[in-house]
Amino acid sequence: MTRRSTAAALALLLTAAASYRVQAQVTYDRLVNAARESRNWLIYSGGYFSNRYSPLTQITPANAKNLELKWMYQAAVAGAWQMTPLVVDGVMYLTQRPNDVVALDAKSGRVFWIYRYQLDPTQIVCCGANNRGLAILGDTLYMGTLDAHLVAIDTRSGRPVWNTRVGDNKAGYSVTLAPLVVKDKVIVGVGGGEYGIRGYVAAYDAKSGREAWRFYTIPGPDEAGFDTWKACPPDAKPYCDSEAWKHGGGSVWVTGSYDPALNQTYWGVGNAGPDWNADQRPGDNLYTDSVVALDADTGRLKWHYQFTPHDRYDYDSVQVPVLADITWRGTPIKAMVWANRNGNFYVLDREIGRFLLGKPFVKVNWMDTFDERGRPHQTVQPAGQPTWPGNQGGTNWYSPSFSPHTGLFYVSAWENYATIFGGTPVEYQEGRNFGGGQNRPLVPVPGAPSLPGLRRGPINNWTEAAASGAVLALDAATGEQKWRYPMTDVTDSGILTTAADVLFTGGREGYFHAIDAKSGSLLWKTNLGAQIVSGPITYEVDGKQYVTAISGLSLCVFGLRE
Amino acid sequence: MRAHPFLSSAVLALALAAPSARAAQNPAIVPPGDYSPADIAYGSRIYDAQCTTCHGANGDAVGGVNLRSGTFRNAITDLDLARVITNGIQGTGMQAFKFDPSEVTGVVAYLRNMNSVDRGSAKLGDAARGKTLFDGKGDCARCHRVGAQGSRVAPDLSDIGAQRSAGSLQRSLVDPASQMMPINRPVRAVLRNGKVINGRRLNEDTYTVQLIDDQEKLVSLTKSDLREFTILTTSPMPSFTATFSADELSDVVAYLLSLKGR
């Protein structure tokens, strides 16, 4: 190579390097507009409004029958795979058990790199080595870990950039949710609702990993809401914890939402601790089982609404807050729509948190009416009698979808499902289960198989007698059921809708379904052989639309037959 | 369930470690008496507080795992059980539990006896006499199978003693429908061409159902192909109160309890 050509090559290289450097992948502006960037999937729930709705229209009700498998990626570690991938300009980023990050070609499934986070040997997590995904800003990915750290990873090299401790894993704190990036901050919440944690949402500087703010979901002394952790009566019988707030739970294990115009970030808060023995924590127990609206810059509470005061059923409100601009009784409003684990569908005004509507979407008997402010009138069932919905709820953490095109809210529901609840006193001990429950599933015959709460094998021997599942399409403004797609087994799958009015979802049986979002009729299905417990996403590469489904250990990607 | 070659020897080893006359007579059965009632009771309290979140009150809430069956995927001996409880199982939902030794002993004792703590008011008779009644006067093998003998039309009873409590077995003989598991409810399917299939479900999902029919054939049906699909709630099994005396019923229950599938 001549000197001139060497210089020219060097100049080219430098230019390329310079342009490479300035070409930060995902700016904050892109995140604000993520829901409109149809080719990609930049945020856990598809956009800040968490609608899981894509503008892509290549796959339609007419051609969905031509879907075929394009590629698969197999994870190595068994267990429920609850993760939602991100897709950025042809590259897919995903997490796999226990805390790996994988970058792969979204067109072929071939891997660029794998980052394996080294976990502390002590992980105290209630329900397996779950991780639900990543956040991205610029050229950095963010992952929470089972040992309660937040790690920043370079998108191109797969190398860690920084690692910050979020909580004490030895006391049961963990991070299983996908973080949410807002402006220059990475926001996470902590799991550990079964271990007597004191939950919080915390924001970290995206560049340095330094904590920027922290909002405790259990208020401390002198904070508003502390009076909802009431003192024990002097002759309390049985056991009552005079400092219950210190172990009050309020975990946050599913990603929140954000409204840029209001600069409010919304987070669903988990159950109170102990989960089931409510008598030892008198009061409403704020902000457990609530949604909290926080100032995104400071973490200060703007408003809250509590779905289940003084919860005795483990009705975590960890559902994804879905933000929807709808017409409420003739007036356009900024709403939040929410199908809660407690079996009710809610419409709230997300500017100020006003309760507008509460309506059961499955059978409910723990309450019967709401007052004007949305406080439920609770109807505690007599000892030994069943409560609907049962312990896992009418729905749970799996993502619903809102289609602005149909105006419908879609949710995976567990129907005809009840538990006979019972509390038992439990004293807090660090790292020990703090459930305080003696619950029995409602089964038609003593000793009959009960519905597996967390995961299942390939044989359904509990049958429809224990519970069954359905996708429900609800009018987002009224909660009225527009259609119902029944399933024999229950479903923990998330839901995706598209502008072509195709709804994608899975279920425990292993089927991946495409359903007409307007009518609820089946368009196409395929049996993937193992439970689907994640939310499908869709994206486009080189002009072709793809849709994902995770079944068991397999990430399956579908597109139209050519 | 087939006998596990390691299981038998391990249970034998366990029995030798804690010898008792009953264990020596029948090494294939872990005798409940080898665990102190206090340990079992203590273990049940710890189980309720620490284990039900995942495993459920009945021990069957994790798919493919039935703690009441006495057979464990990752443990054969009590020491194995203690190790799994203490260390967890990497990469699964089974976490490590910080139990002290007496708690571990209690939980192990409870797991080993989960299925028999609900003995209810059932009176236990003589298992050998019960087998004779099962094969003879009861004619139970006309529908049920034990090991390699009997029909497959009704549920296989080879490990029923590990699945059901004494009280439940006795109630089954007296009032069968009251104890019938939903999966065993008789089903009737009518194909589009009018062909009728009677059987019992082995599995079912939204679109299909898998049966064993009354000819002992495995049948998989697509629901959209059916003209009719009915699940009955009455049991085809008769009550045996007229066939057996009270003592004979106790003998049959004792025999059924001895069927551990090993």
C-alpha cells in the first residue's frame, strides 16, 4: 500500500469511526416516539404508553394463515422465559436465564455476542430465575439482576460499562423487571414481596449508574401515608407487628409507563407483607396494591390510587399501566386503563389520579361496590369459603394491549378461579419467606389436582373444573366485554395488537394464536409445544414484518410465506 | 408407575438406617411411623409458611412435581431431600432455604408423610384380605388396572396409595362420584359422521382432547370435528356398600393404600 493510499484509508477509517461514534443508536427522542417507530421495538411495552400496539400492517387478518417459522433461538437454561426482547435497526437484544444478555441478527437469529452476568451465589427469589428484559439508551443496554444489581452493557461489544447495587439480595431484594429509561435516567423497582422487603422505585444516572432518586412504596414515619400503617391495638390477638411498615412489601417487579407531556412515570406496586396475614399489619397499607404517579425528574409522588386496601389475597398491582387517550362520557381524556389482579377493570384520569370506573372482568366476591372515590367495599368471605379471583388473580403480570385503532383493551384472564384464603402469624426473619398464608385452592374434589400457579408440564389434569383462561376484549372506556376468546387452560401470555387489527397471543398450552382484534375470531394458530409466558412483539427488517413468540426454551420468529 | 431400581434400594437403605419391624417386613413402603408425629406436625407448619407459594397446599402446584407422591425428581434419600431444601436447584424456581437442622428434619418428615396425614376416620384393615376382595368379589380389575393386570378403561390404581389418602379411598368405595377427579369424568364425543366415542380424558387443550376409549385405545380428537362433546359428572363406578361389609371395605382400603407404584 502506498503512503497516499494508506493516508486515504486512514482518513476513511477515521471518518467512519467518527460517524460511528456520533451514530448513537437510540436517543431519548427515539424513545419518546418509539410507538410510532414501527420497524423497531425500543421499550419493554413497545412505547412509553405501554400499549403493545404496532403500526405494522404487512400481516393482516387475510394473510395471517400464511405465517411460517423463519428462525428459532434456543436458550440453554430451563424455566419460564418471561422476557420481551428489544429490536433496534435489525439487531435483537434479549435476556435469558439467569441473567445473560444476547445480541443477535433479527433476520436470521444468529448471535453476535452473549454477556453472562456473574450472580452472587445468594439469590432469594420467590418464583424462579426470572428476568423480563432490557432497556436501551444511546449505545447502552440496561439489565436488572436477580442479586439486585443494575448493569449497563455496551450494545456492540457486550461488555459491562457499569454495575450498581440496587438492593440487598441477602434480604430478599431482586430486580426481575425490564428497566425503563426516561430522559437521562434508568428507572427500576425491586422484587421481594414474599420476603418482607420495603419496596421502592429508584432512578439511576444512565451514564454513571449513580442513584438519582428513590421512592419508597412503603412510607416511613413523617411521610404522607404512614398513618395507613396503624398501630397495633394494645391487646392485639393474635400476633400484630407494631413496626409492620419496615417489612411492608410493596415490591415493584413489572415495568412502568411514562407520559412525556405530564412528565409523570407510573408504576404498579405489589402486595403487602406478609402476603396473607393482614391482621398483623392494621390499616390500608399504602402504597401496596396501588399505582403511583411519580415526577420523572425527582421521584416525588404526584398521586396514587390503591386498588386493594389492606390486601389479604396477594393481589399485587404489578400490571403494566396502560396509558390511553380515550373519550370518557363525550370528553377526550388522558386515561390510564388497568385490568387488575383483583379481578376489576379500572379507568383512571392519569393527570390527577381520579377514579372514573371500576368493573369486574371476572367473577369477584372479595368486594361488591365502589364509593365515589373508588374505594372498594370489601366483603371478606367467612373462613373456609372460597374467594374469587384466586391467589394468582383474574390476571397478573403479563402484558395487556390497547389498540387505538379498535379502542379495545385486551387482557389474558383466569376465569372461574378461586382460593380458600387463610392467614397465619409470621415473624419477620431476614431472607425467609414472609407469606403468612395457609391457603387452599378451591378444587371440586378433595385431593384433586389444583391449577399450577407458576408453571406446568404438558398434561392438563386439573381440567376446566379448576379454572380456565380467556383473552377478553373490553371497551376501554366502559369495561364492557366486546368479545371473549376462551381457552381450556389458563394463560400467562402477553398480548400484541397491530394496526392491521391482528392480535397475537399465546398460552400455557403452547399454542401461538393470531386472532382478529375486531371480532375475536381465530385467524391462525400453531402448536409450539411448551408454555408461552412472555409477550409477543413485532418488528420489520428489510421490508418484512416479523412476529415473535417464546415457547419453553425456544424463541420462535414468524413471517409470511414468500 | 414402574419401580425405580435405585429407589427400592435407597428406601431399603433408609429403612436400615432407621430399622423397624414394619420396615423390615415391607421395605418398598416408607412407613409413616418412622417419622415422629412432632416432626411431621412441625414440618407441616413450616411447609405451609415457606413452601406453599410455589408447591401449593397439596404439593402439586409445580407442573410435573407431586410432593405427595413420595417420589422426587432430584432426591431419593432423606439426605438428598435435605440437600435440595438447603441448597436449592440451580436454574429452577427451587431456591435455597435457610432452615435450621430441626426445621429441615421437620420438612423432610412432612414431605415423606404428606399423603398419609389425612387419614381421616378411615379404619385400616388387612391388605392381603383386601387384595383377595379386589380380585374376587369386587371384580375391580374388570375396569381398573394394577401393575400388569386388569383393564385400562378406568384409572390405573398401581400407585393410588401414594396419590390418595385413606379417607379419600374409603369415600371412593362408598360414594364414587364424590371422589372422582375431574380428569376421570366420563366423556362422550360424537363425530360428524355420527360415530360415538366413550372414554375418559388423559389430556385436553383449547383445540383438541386426548382420550382412552372404552376399547382401551388412545384417541386424539379435534374439537372442531365433533358434533357433540359432553363431560359427565356421574361416575360409572358403583357404590360398594352393598357388595362389601364394613370390615371388607377397610381391607380393600388397606390394600389400595399399599399400592405405591414401586
